[in-house]
Amino acid sequence: MRQYNDQSKLSFHRVPAVFCDGTLHKYIRLNRMDVFRNRISQYASLRDDAWSKFDQIDFQTRAFQSGDDIIRVGETPAKIFIVKEGWAIRHRSLDDGRRQIVNFMLPGDVFDMQVIAGVKADHSVTAITRTVVATVAADQFMNVLRSDADVAAAFWWAAVQEESILREQIVRVGRRSAKERIAHLLLELQRRLRAAVGGVEDHLPMPLTRTDLADALGLTPVHVSRTMSALRRSGLIDESRGQVTILDRRRMESLSQFDTDYLHVRKLDFVARANLNGSSHSPLSNGAISSHTNHHRIPRNDN
């Protein structure tokens, strides 16, 4: 675990994105805390003065290398983590070394909120790429939430999204075929990452190994490799230079029954609602991100 030497003041003011090439994958690096603001802004439109409250927080920035544990099971974390860049996994491991990945921590994600209750971690969070996080003491974080109901509601909405992702993970592993599992996960990761860092709609940086995908989807690495090859042969995806390109999004969504409703990307516009002064207009903003409609189910293929 290494301390990241970044003495610049963290801020929520928007700055341009800079594209950087890593050794494992290509990703977008956003300076300061833009990924955090971008992600939260997917769920709610907040006033600028609400975001300014975070400039008063004493954020500490730390970097973890691939394989470093950010949180270990059994620990009682004292801080909340916000991912600035990189990928991490939330997972449980059995005594014999078998591992189940339950979720991926991407830029803009916040964890672990259970620190507010002072409970021990029942899981581990491990970096799978170089991962830079901003940490904040739980009491400071709670003070911000207490001071602004709209900010608190935005974080609540983010927590709702993660709970929905975990429910979808149960369905993905328990009822979908191998092709459906992989296609669904790729679409989810691409949509979540684009919400935080932008980027080209059909491209997904892929720092995950076949073992990582296997541990997330209840498959073997060999089965993952064969299934990825089948998706390539079907013209659904392409893999090159550390990224996955989605070649036929509509067919991928139909194959896996992917529907963005579970990601809760319909936007709550607290600012517009406040300006209505009690009007009965819908709280959804006119600029809300639309959700895909359900696609016709195609016959299940377990190959």
C-alpha cells in the first residue's frame, strides 16, 4: 500500500479529460474529483453551492498497486473511499482460495458506506490495476450529508444503484447462460464507466483477466475463453490492445436481455424540482438519460 504524492487541492470544478495509455489498458484520466461528480450527477442535478461543500473536506489521496488490498475482510474501516482512477474488485474468498467477485469498483464509485455504522468489513476490496482513491473520514462525510438534503439524496441514489447491481449479479450468475453472463457484464461495465469518465460508447477498457471474469461469473477461465471466442465469431465483440469493442450492441442487449433500468439512470432533478416551488411537475429532468426498452427474448443457448 503506497501513499500517493499529490498535494494539489481536490476540487469539484470541471476540467478537461486527458486520454492516457497504460500498460494494461487504455483509460481516461480526469484530474481532481470530476469522475465522482460525473457519477453522482447521473442520478441528480445538484446546485453548485452543494458541490462546493466538498471543497472543505480534508480528502487524502492514496494509490494502490494491482493486487493491493484496499479493505480486508474483518477490518473496521474508518474512512470512506472514492475511486479517482483505476479498477478494483469487491470479493469474498473461501478458505481453500476460491474467490467470488461480487462487484467491480470503477472510477467515481464510493465505498464502503458501512463505515458509518462502525461495522467490520464482511468482504475485501482489492485493486486489479493501479488504483487511486480519495479517502475521507466518516464523520466529515456525515457532516456534509447532514448539511444538504440534496447531496444526501444523491448518495442514497448511488447506494440504490449498487444494491440493484448486486441483485442483477445474482440473476446473472444463477440463471443466465455463459454467453448471456459475459455479454451482460460487458454491457454493464461499459455503461457504468462511460457515466463517470465518458469515452466512446462502444469501447470498454479491459484490464480483467479471464480468471477475474470467471470468478465474477461462476465459470472457469477456460469456459470464459471459449465463450469470448464465440462472441467474437458471432460478430458481437472484438478484442484488441487491452480493450473490448462492442460491434453489435442491439444484438448483445437482446442476447443478454440487458436493460439499463436496473442501473437507475433516470435522472432526479432536485434543482428543477426546487425551482418549481411546489409544482406537481415530474422530478425527472428533461435531460434524463433514457432507459432502453425491453428487447424480445431470443432462445437460450447454453454454449
